[in-house]
Amino acid sequence: MPQIEPSSLMTLEAYARERPQFRAKVMAHKKNRTVSLGDHMTLAFEDELTIRYQVQEMLRVERIFEAQGIEDELAAYNPLIPDGRNLKATMMLEFPDPDERRKWLAGLIGVEDKIWIEVAGYERVWAIADEDLERENEQKTSSVHFLRFELTDDMAQALRRGAGLAIGVDHPRYTAKLEAPPAVRDALARDLA
């Protein structure tokens, strides 16, 4: 997938006008790119459109309009776009109660390394997590992690041909598995060159 260039972004004024329609488009797009693993974990698989939305939102919220600030945002977000050989996802651990969240995050250290995908007929592909910076310490893990799944050419071809896709987590304190619905599998297969 192509990287986002500064010249392709909307100005703050243009984004303010287009935001409701653009946001609706992105939310509809994300429906086939988001899966829940159990009650407390969500994986949102990223692509150029989802990351473009994140960048536009950050520029809006932070009121960034200078060239260097825009370049800095793109340097942070462009690596989250799949490159045609992989899938990339934002993993979120969601616990509404702060006390419950604190306990779970302390018990889920290392969970980001226990996420996997499996194309039917092939071995599991384990997530490569948080390449930009460490998001956990000795006391707890973070509630947000960034994951990359590197697929072989054979896996990518099988997925594009409609092979099943399982997604799961195998942590001692949290396990879940799901078969990706066809719409999700098809959306992710389009990320692969």
C-alpha cells in the first residue's frame, strides 16, 4: 500500500468541511476490519484509509498545519500501513472499570506477543509487537499495542483465494479464538499484494 504524502492530506479547513462524510466512510470501512477476541480485546486491522483518518484527526485535534508537524505525524503513522506482505493491527484491551483495568493489565504482561493469525492449511503467524517503542513494563502492559503479522507468499495467495482465517490469543490469563467472517477475511486479503 502506498504511504500517505503531505500533499494528499486535506487542509484543516477542508477537513472540517468533509469530516462528517469522511468519518462515516471510515467507520463503515472499519466494520470489516475489526474483530473482538473475547470480551476485552479488539483488533482493528489498519490500512491506508484507516491511517489517513487517524492522521487527519490528529492534525485537527492538535491544530497542526506547519510542514514539519505534518511530517512528524506521517513519520509516526505511515509505518502502521501494511506494505503488501503483512497485516497490521491496533490491539486494544478494554476494561471500563479502572480498578479492574489495573488488575488485568498487571496480569496480562506479554499478551501482545501471544496474538496470532492462521491461514487455513498453514502454521500460525505470531504478532511482532510494538516496533516503535516498548509499551509495557515490569508492573503492567499497555491497553494499546501495535502489531504486525508477516505472511509468506503462499499464505497471502491462499488468503486471496478465499482460504479461512483464524485469529486468536494464547496468553495464560487470556485466550480466545475466532474464525474471521468472510467479509473480514476478504478485506484483509486486499491488503496483500
